[in-house]
Amino acid sequence: MSAIRYINKILRINTLVKLRATGNPRELADKLGISERSVYEYISNMKELGAPIAFSYSHNSYIYYKDGDLVISFSHDVLDEEEEKITFGGFREWTKRFNITAEIAQ
């Protein structure tokens, strides 16, 4: 899956969570057009990024149990001459230097 499609899924989940409209994991999977297993993987990844997310049986939805916003940002560093020499087609250092991060901002 491309990074853009992955980020778009995270953003869609975020919107549904904020609206408390995810439904149960099976329903969320149907809304996103993915497997239920993938829902659990996305939720797990969001938790790893610091999202205070949990399933609420009373709301029948994933919810954020703390206030905040999902922030996705992009940053990069310029390679010095030595780093450019060890770069293989730009990919190795690109993966080290370009960071896409997501967090729940308080």
C-alpha cells in the first residue's frame, strides 16, 4: 500500500473516531473497505504513535479518551557530502532522513 493511501486511511479513521461513528471493528472494516484484521493493525499503529484510542461498548465506536488532534507532519534533513557518497540511489538515506510522524497533539 502506498504511503498516501495509508495516511488517508489513518485520517479517515481519525475522523470517524472523533465523530464516535466507527461502529464495531467489522463495521469499521466495511466502511474503509479493508479486512477486520487490518482495522486492528491500524488501531495498533495509531496507539504506537500515541493516540489515546480505545473501543467504547457504550458508544459502539472507537473513541479518544483524551482531547487532542491528529497531526501528521513531514520534515527532512539535507545530506552532507559523505552521506551522499554512501547513498544507494538515494533510498537508504531517504528512509533515514525523511520522517513522517503522527501524534495526538494536546
